[in-house]
Amino acid sequence: MTRNRAQGADRVKEAGLACEELRAALTAAGVVLPSLGLDPVSCSGSAPLGLIDLGRCNIATARALAAVLRPRETAR
């Protein structure tokens, strides 16, 4: 295996791990992105990038995700 292919394989593996970390964090926050996964096109070829596809979601999921990402107000 060439060095570039090995690096590409490492990127795809890391992307898979990052995707699962993101899925777990979102699930813990009460947000489910049904289409969350690795982008198959970016994971193929001679120099794979290993991009994560967040997919599409409905309005309620988009609002839930936005709520989770907003900074929480601190108590005074």
C-alpha cells in the first residue's frame, strides 16, 4: 500500500470514529440526525478525504440542534 493510500485509509478510519463521537454527543443532547454518516464519495479514490455527511433533517430536528448549540445563559 502506498503512503498516500495508507494516509487516506487512516483519514477514513478517523472520520468514522469522529462520526460515531458526534452521533453519541447528539444523541445525549436529544438530537438524532438520521442521515449522519460518512460521505461515500469522499471516502473513495486514491486520496480519500473521509468527510462526514450530516445529511438532511426536518424542521423540528434543525431547531433542536440549534437549541443545543446556543450558549447557555449563566446564572447571576
